[in-house]
Amino acid sequence: MDIPTNIGLEILSEVGHISNSTMEVDTILSHTINIIKNKLQIDACALYLTEGNHQNLHLKLKASSGLPVNRTSKIYLPWGKGVTGWVAEHGQPLALSEAMQDPRFIYFAEIEEERYQSMLSVPMNFKNDCIGVINVHSIENRFFKPVEVTLLKTISEQIVGCIRNAMEYEKSQLMLRQQTLLYEISQAVQAEPSLENRLWLLLIGIVLGEGNGCHRAGLFLLDEQQTRLKGTMGVGPDTEKEAEKLCRDWLTPGIKGKQSYPLEKNCFDFLRKTKFHQNIQSLEFPYLKENNILAEALFLDSPKIVATKEINSPDTEKLAHSLEANEFAIVPLIAHDIPFGVILIDNLFTDTAIKSTNLQQFIRLATQISWAIENFRLFTKLIQSNRELLSTKERLIQNEKLAALGELSAEVAHEIKNPLVSIGGFARRLQSKLSGKSIEAPSPNLETLGEYADIIVSEVERLEDLLKNILIFPKGNKPYLKLGHLSPIVRQVLDCFEMELREASIDVQLDFKNDPGPLAFDEEQIKQVLINVVFNAIESMSQGGTLDIKVEQVEPEPGLSMAEIVIKDTGGGIAQETFQNIFNPFFTTKETGSGLGLSISRRIMENHGGQILIKNNVNQGVTVQLVLPLQNDGLSNKT
């Protein structure tokens, strides 16, 4: 049939209008098909687009008019096969009045081509590549004239640029949506403390990735011995109907790529009950490079797309049989060069070819899964290390306590032993004399029984003092604060040592000119500290000397006023090796004494909020500073 010139112009005008009015590929294809079918008065029209990579090219039916609509969603024609494949491969139009008689014709029952006698097939060429093919069919025998071929070629040339632009636009939008999904999944993962739920979320991200054509993802992890890959979890529908529902409900209609996926906890419970998840969990493979394709991908750190028809190992055949998909992708999970497992993604229900761009999206999400596992592993290791450290610390503390208790027991036993020996010896002598069984001659130094008793009482008092000091030291009795002056307490202590000072020819110099006035302190406890310090000073000056005592107000730092008692002797100081231990409990260089005096004194001063400072001048003397706060607001009396 002849095509009027105005019809040809109308077709080109309407096709041009489509090119300028939309960037939706499906809309462009659908409108173009309808215009061609109606204007050229043909019975059917179909438009195929090229898919796949150079090793696996095929043509997918994307739009049609006049063909069985309900059967056209999954029509793939092999590249170079059939009339359509030949046109795509050679990039040349082909008009056939008796199509089925042509040797290049291949019958596809799905599109019922046997109904059509004639067909015209025109390639959509872009530069040196064919991006698709336009087919028109006629039920009755028809000879397509050169003008018709030329018109369809012109339409093809005009529409191909529009399709390319729309495809690039959709590709960029898809990348944007994928990045948005990646961000949203990352945010959800960071907010989820559970590793299991994090893995669920990341697998959901793979399944929901728009444009990847994959609705199922399975996770396989290495066991602790790193000898086997075990199926851990799977996300995806169990039937084609569920897959359609997934696209409809989880990828919101009308807003392409806008995810409204359910991230509530019940979503994870639902996923655990799916047959696909249970099927993945039932799978397990040895981690040997030559044994199966999963282990090989992990061992070599090599993501790959696998066609099930190319599988030849028993383990991998078992995997393919379980999946029932024609194609699947494998992405290894590795972080810090540590292998964790693999992700398996298939396209069972969409039957859409997995592209290299899809693989890149899977790799990005797989990287997050790897780091989620690695971070959890490091966190678990840190927790375990902290627990071990805490346990070790507790054992060390316990050992220190036991060691201190052992040392304390030994020191106490040593201190108690001497008076007990004296008490026991004189008690037995006393018993012997009272019973008249003594055979020893009367001692010239112990002429009466009363002297025995006096020695026993003296040693008992010594024991009582020792035990009192031992009890006071660990308790660290809380001071009972009361306002008073320090100068009178110093005089009282010196009065107690009046005889000792006179017998040792010690000259006492007092300086109370800068007395700080009243302050809160425990009179008995501070008196005990002064007794300990003055007694030590007197013992150090057995051959005479000078004891200087000053009570004054000092300001160790701006705005901080303290009361201070300074006690300075000329006893020659303390040996350096001894000085380092003067505050250690039970440390003493004296034949008598518990070695608790200075330890107790320091505890008393600290309980008052003050401190005891000792300056040692070897061969000269010792200066002791007792520092007390003028205001003890932080301390209070409890009755």
C-alpha cells in the first residue's frame, strides 16, 4: 500500500512530539508502537531492546501492540538468531512478504508469529551499536515497499536518540535512588545494635535495590574453624506472586524507586519464617577452592555472575538445584583481609539478566556487611578483653589483699609474740612459786611476787595498746569535730612529756604569735598525732637538742588559708632507706613499738581533710608539718 506524504509527516511529527514530551522509556516505546501500528495500518508491532553484556547479548520485548499482551513480559530473543536477531546483529532492515518461509525465521510460540504472513524488521542503530529492533507484522501477505522501509528507518533513527537519552536519564535516576537506598540502609544499620538485625537490613537493601532485577539474597558465613560455608539467612519471596507483591508494596507505585520498606522488628520475624530463608539455612559447603563456586569466589576475592548451565561441580549443582534460578551473582565478604563469607543473589522470579552495574551495587552493600561483621567481631573481642582484664584485676586485688593479710598476720604475730613470751614466762614462775614447787634460787631483781605481777601487767598493757592501734588503723575512725584552739593542745602534750624532755636535756621553743584562731577538729585525735610526733622527736634527741614548735596560719595557694603545726627537731634526721618506709604499717626500727604511729597519724590528718608532711634533713633533723583546713564544711558530725 502507498503511504501518503502527509501520513509520513504526521508519523514523524507525532514521534518527534513524544521525544520532546517525556523521559520515561516505557512511555516512549508504548506511544511509538501505537503510532506506527495505527498510521501504517499494520496488524501488530513490537519493539525489542538490547540487554546483557557482549558475551551474553539478547533482545527483550519491551513494548507491543497486537501481540498477546499477557505473554510478552518475559520474551527474550537470542542475539543473531531468528529474523529479529539477524537484523540486530547485521544492523540492516529486512522486509519479508512470506516470513515463515525465510531460512532465518525461528518460530516463537509465546508471541504467536505463525498468525502473521509478512514482517518488516528495522534496527535501531546508535553509532556502531544496535540498541534494539522494531518489527511490524501483517496477517495477510504484504510486500513492504521501499518507502515504507525508509519511513520505518526514519522513525527508528528519530526515536533512537530519544530512547538513549531517556535510558541515560533513568540510569542516572536509578543510581541516585540506589545511593539514597544505600544511605537509608546505612542509617538504619547504625541505629541497630544487634548484628543479626543489621545483616537482615543489609540483605533487605540488596533485595530492594531497584533495577537490579533480583528479589532474593542469601548469606553464607564461614564457621569458626573456617572450614565450611554455612547458610545463615535468606531474604526474598517464595513465589512469583509474592515477588509481584514485593515490587508493588515495598517499591511504592507511582514514585519510582521510593522505598517504603518495613523495618519494624516483625519484619525480621516474618523473614525468618520464609521457605527461602529455611532453604538457605539448610545449605552447607566445604571451604575448598576447587570444591564449589562459592568457596572459589571467597578464596579468590572475586565477585562473579554465574549462569547455572555452566555449572559442572557436584556441590555447585546442588546449589543451583536448590535455587532453581538460571543465573545468580556471588559477592565475597572480606574486611582487613579476613574472609567472612559470601552473598548469593539470584533473579528467579524476574528472569532479568544480572548486569555488571548490579554487581557493583551488590559489592557496595556487601562491603557494609563485611564491616558490620568485622566491627561486631572487634567489639566482641574488646568486650571479652575487658572482661578478662577486669577478672585479672580482681584476681590481682584479691592476691594483694591476701598478701597484705599474710604480711599483717606475720607482723601482728611477731609483735604479740614478745609480750606473750614475757607474760607466759613470769606467769609460770609465779605459779611455781605459789605452788611451792620452784627449785630456782630467788632472783636478786625479782624478790617479791608483786614484781612478777607488775611485769605481767606491764606486758598485758603493752599488748592492749598494740591491739588498740591495730584496731584503730583499718577503721580510720571518723573525727568528731568541735571548735577549738591548737595552742592549748600543744601545751597539754608537752606537759605529758615534761620529765622526758628534762631528762634528755631538750630545749623547747614555742611560737604561737600567728595562731590561726578557732577551727573545727577532733581534740583527742589531734592530740594522739602530736603525741606520736613529739615522742619520735624526743627519741631522736636522746643526747639533747632543740625542739621548735610553731602554730600558725598559712596560705599554700592564693585564696586558701590553712592552720599548720610545725614540729622541728635536731635529732640528726632519718636514714634514707628508712625514710621511704616511715608510713608503712608495722614498719619500725625500734625494739619496742608497733610501727603504726605515723600510719595512724596520717589517717587521722586525712580524715580531717588535712595532711602530714615530713621533711628529712640527714645529719640535721626532721621537720613535721601538720596541716588542717580552717573551715571543715565538707565534714560533719553524725550522732
